[in-house]
Amino acid sequence: MVIDGIEDYYISGIPEEYMISQNYPNPFNPVTRIKFELPQAGKVMLKIYNIIGQEIRTLVDAYQPMGIYEITWDGKDKRGQRVASGVYLYIIKAGDFVQARKMLLLQ
């Protein structure tokens, strides 16, 4: 499914715990994939931030059924503009689970 230029899809399976994987590839150009697992249904937020904490883009902000998901980020901000090379953070919040990881965009 593609929503607002973001491709994501559901992968069958029932995870045992919350998890967000390291993006792949990393470093990346021009796109990268982020996989996350939800052991129970609930509200999920997955956002991209620059290294100084400014929000770049929201990839997920919705209720999601339990399962395994993979989403693609195209290196663009919320206005559809390509972002500069550098370190970015992606943060997931699902229930009480919060985790952040770093990724590197090279142009």
C-alpha cells in the first residue's frame, strides 16, 4: 500500500515482543526500509527526526493490528522535499514501547 508517497506493507506472523529493526540499507540513498513488530494492536507513531531533534516526517500515525510491518522512507520531508545528507533518527511509539535508532543518508 502507498499512502502519501510512503510504501508500507504487512508481513504475516505473530511477534512475541515489540521491536524495531535497524533500517536497511544503512547508509542509504535514496530509499531505506524500516521493519517493526507489534505483539498487540494499538496506536503506532513512527517519525523521522534530524540530529538536532526537528521532526522531518511522520511515517506512521495510526491504529495498527498486531503483526510485522515494513515501511519505506524515500528521504523526503513532510513537504516532499529531499533532505540533506546526514544522520537521522527514527523513533517508534507503540503503547508503552518507545525506541529510537540512527540512520545515515548519503547523497
